[in-house]
Amino acid sequence: MSDPLQPLWRLPLLVLAGALIASGAQAQSGYRQRGDERGPPPRQFADPDRAANAARRATGGRVLGVQGSERDGQPGYRVRILQPDGRVRSLHYDADSGAVRD
């Protein structure tokens, strides 16, 4: 006979994973934590969620993926969008200015 509580052992793990995702927990460089000022300066607009939202607003499409990238020496994110007409488009989100461009 199967134990009816067996599936519940996964519940705490799911709750923890959901809390981490909801809080936007991200790994951070150890530079700032140790008080070492050699690390890169914090970016005002450096957030993959902001990149996705900005690209979604700019195109009206659906976000397929976001990954860190660099363009013309500027750090940011590459956002792949499925446009309403069915085409897939890649945009660059500039982490310094918050601008979205082709």
C-alpha cells in the first residue's frame, strides 16, 4: 500500500524554489561583499527581467529568451522576441541606458 504523504516531501523544495524565483535572487560577485571596490560598478538597468519587459513593450511580441551579451563594448542582454506576425527578432538591451535596439 502506498503512503499518502509520500508526494508531500517535495512540497518544501517547491516552496523554497518558488520563493527564490519570486525574490529575484541572483548570484553576486564577491568583490562588493568583501568591501573591495575593484569590482564593476553596479548597473542601473542591469536586470534580465527589465530587458525582457522593455523588449516586450517595444515590439508587442512574446519573449523567447534573454541572455547576457555585449555590443559595441557595452554590456547588456540579447532578447529574442516572437513578434505578432510570427517572425523571431533579436534585440539588444543596453544595461547602462535601458535602451532597446536592433
